[in-house]
Amino acid sequence: MIPSAFDYARPSTVEEAVRTLAEAGEDAKVLAGGQSLLPVLRMRLAAPTMIVDLGRVPELRGVREDGDNLVIGAMTTHYDVARDHLVQDHASLIARATETVADPQVRHRGTFGGSLAHADPAGDLPAVALALGAVMVVEGPSGRREIPAADFFVDYFTTSLAPDELLVAVVIPKHTGWLSHYEKFNRVAQAWSIVAVGVSLQVSGGTIAGARVGLTNMASVPVRAVAVEHALIGQSPGADVLRAAAEHAAEGTSPGTDGNGDAEYRSQLARVLTGRALAIAVGG
């Protein structure tokens, strides 16, 4: 199917992009990697009057250190994020989750910020960004502001971004030396996750000193498995402890029902996958 007609702009700076977006009004759409937007346009599930293409804004790409944080540009591709040594060293859960996104073609074209701004609850990156305490840096006509991940995701495919704001960067607190794993379950390779779990553990002196667990597709927004985290902290990372903690994975969630499974099935998957992710992270 052919998309509806729209105007097209390709700014070269963030300021130009924000100005173009503000002038276009609420019917404008931002094009990052295009892996989610282009299929929607082709099926005419969206009919924007303006497409603002961020592909030529170099300041939106790259990964850098900023004290105790990493700053990932919103237009950095999944491929570059997963292979960046700073991400691998200081936010390994981000690297592990990004490696599982779709297929090589999507990872080379899709972007870190585009995935987060799309806010698909079945997407792999929102849950791990939430688990690691990410902060979204957005820019609009009134300047820049920072939105914690816990406040950024509002509902299915909905964020707290205003229509005239852009996600320009994501700040990730360093989790240097933390053990991590991302475990997902899908019916076929490269499909969206039915349920997925990201875990990041800080083990010191044989004791779990820190725990972050994020759940994918267990609500209309990504969720942290806080009960699992509380059950882990202060404990030794033995098999019995990990299994017992994983039993709390579905607490506080509200999984949906669709053709891939009902809420009870997803709750059981969350418990199984959390146990598996914890065991793999601790084991190596």
C-alpha cells in the first residue's frame, strides 16, 4: 500500500529539527531509523502531514562518558550501541538486550532513541532502560528537560514527550562490573517478545549488593520487578535464592491477553524467564 501524501524535512541540527516540528503541529512525525514508522505509513495506520527526518543530525549519534553516567545519542543505531566498548563495560545489560533486537538489518538501521520513543511494551529496550534508571533528555521550543524512564513511558505506544519535543539523548548510570543477562521468549526468531526479562546484579563478597530487574510486555508500559529485587539484595547468589526470588516476578504486573497467550501464561513465563536470566547472569 502507498502512504498518504506528506511534506518532508531533513534538518541538520537539533534546533532546526525542533523548529520544524513545532511549525508542523501535532500531525508531524519524527523519522529516526524508520523501522517502526515506515510500515505504519505503508499500511496507512498513520497519515502525518509532515515527516521530520533526523538522519542528518550528527550531534544525535554516539556514546560518551559523563562522570558516573553514559550518554547515548538518540540516533545511535542498535548495531553501534551493542558493540560500543563503553556500553559493554558500564551498561552490559543494554548491550545484551540490544543484540537481541529483531535482525541484523533492523539493528543497522534502527536507533536506540527511536525504539524508546516508540514505546512498544513488547520492545526490548524500554524495560532495560527502566531497570537501569535511565533518564531521557528531550528538547523542545522551551529548551531541554530530563525525564526519568519511570515517568517517560505512559501507555501503549505513548510517552510523555510533547508533540513539539525530540528525544535527543539517554543518560544511563554506570553499572560497571555488574552481572547481566537478557532472556526473551518469542514464537519465532526475530519476532516481538511475548515476555522478556533483563537482569543486572552487583555481587560483592559473595552477596548480592544491588539488583535491577526489568520486564518486557508484562503491562502497557515496561515494569521493574521490584519484589524480585528486594528478595535478592543481601542474599548469596545461590540457586535456591535465585529460584525463590524469581517466583515474585509477576507481582505488581498487569499482562494482557492476545493470540500469543493469556495473562496467566505470561505470568508463568515471567517467573520462568526471570529464574533463567538470574542463573545465567550469575553463572557467567
